[in-house]
Amino acid sequence: MLQFSDIQSAAKRIAGHAHRTPILTSQTLNSMLGCEVFLKAENFQRMGAFKFRGGFNAVAELDPEVRAMGVVAFSSGNHAQAVALSARLHGVESTIVMPSDAPPTKIAAARGYGASVVLYDRYKDDRAAIGAQIAADKRCTLIPPYDYLPVMAGQGTCGFEIAQDIPALDSLIVCLGGGGFLSGCTVAMKALQPQVSCFGAEPAAGNDGQQSLAKGEIVAIDVPTTICDGQQTQALGKAPFEVIRTQVTGVLTATDEEVIDAMRFAFERLKLVIEPSGACALASLMANRERFRGQRVAVTLSGGNIDFARFALLLSR
């Protein structure tokens, strides 16, 4: 299982490379929700999302001889960009497997960071199998997006910073896809502020995490239909679930409409551009406000990678 010492090592490894992102507050939001909210703005992270933390840590911790052979990753977008940028910063080649319907800006960004992009059909093809085959053919390292301890440790540095920067929290809400981010942040938070209740946040149409926690075992679903493209995962990773099932208090959900409301609020009142998956934690807090009334709550704004046309279309709905 992921250990706090892994996250401490990752924090040292990414220091000077990843941004220590700001904590934002809003009196309007506090008054609206009846609690004190602290927003961790990972949309200001390098390549626009928290994924850079895990991607960089995973590439950096490889032995130099192994790293020189290159890396492979599969992702709907943000992990793709994270590994591509991290590989470029280390001067090695990267190949990224991405769904053909991923946001064009995310595909373009991965290519812009120097990656070779291989497209697949997310509703028909097995991205993990494609990635594994490429890694075998190229004799390079496969870096999965969440079920991989170095990635989990890197993502956990976000929770590490939150716990250091905001004292006496009651709750932490983290967006949930495959579970790497939630598990990493939970381990870090519980090590420094053990009283904090940690929650995952996922789209209502893809609540496999909520089902898994309730059942006590990993529940797999079909690819969910949701605007939260970064959370269209079908099941939690095995390593993240070992943390989630024992240390996470609950999993919250938000509908696509509630996610759009959160995106709109962030834009109009906080002057922030947040992608749908990046707004899911805030949307889940807004949708479950009574549960957190009177608390000090930290929320991750996990990414801001969305093109102008889609952003305008969603907010005009």
C-alpha cells in the first residue's frame, strides 16, 4: 500500500519542477454553502492539471538507463500531457495512447510536448493492452494513469501541500476517476491531519467508486456518458482501492448539470477556467452542502484543460 514516506520522497523529487499551487477562498461561496471553503487551484499546475505531479515523479524515479529507453502512457488527456511533458523535460521519448474522442486541445498538447500519439476507440478498444504492447515492442516503461505507486505518490503531493497550508480542516473533497489522486491525497492528509474526513467526487453517470466503496470491492461499469472526460474510467485501480476502502469516508456525486453550474460559478465569481472533471469536486460540495455545513472544507480544482469553444458551449447550456 502507498505510504506517506513515498509521498514525502515524491515531494522532494518534484520540487522546483511542479508548481506549489495557490489556495483560493471566496466569501460568496462560503455564504452560499454555509461552510468555509478552501480551493486548491491545480488548474494553475504545469500543463494545467494535477496530473503533472504523478507523471513527473514516475518518470524522474526511473533508473537513468531505463528512462533512456523511453516511456509509454495511456490517458484521456491530462495524464497524457503530464507524461509527455515530463519525458521532454528528461530528454526521453514518449508514446501516448489516447481516445480518438479526447478533447482536441489535449491531443494537440501531448503532441506539442513531443509525444507520439496513438489513437484508439474508448468504447471498443483496450487502452491498457495497446499501451502494454507498445511498451513491449519498444522495450520501454509503461506508466499507467492511476494504478501505479509512483503516480499515486506524486498525486499525493497535492494533499501534502493542502495539509501543510490549511490547518484544522474537517473535510477534503478530491475528484475521483481511477483513484490515484484521491488515494494519494488521503494518505498525505491522514498523516498530517488524521481527523480529516476524505471524500471522492465523481460524475453521477459514472459512480463506480461510490458503488465500490459501498460494496467493499471494486465494481466495474461501462464507459460512462458524461461531460467529465477525465473521469470516464470504468473501475478503480487495485492499489488506489486499498487506500480508499480503508481510509476514505465516502464518495459524492454530481450530475453534468451540477458540474456546469460549478464551472459557471468558478468563471463568473472566481475568474477561473475549470474543465468539467476539474469542477467535479466543487460541484459535489455544492450538491451536498448540508452535509458540510459549518465545516472547514478543502476542495481540489483539479484541472483547467478545455478549449474555448467547448467551454462556451457548456456554460451557455
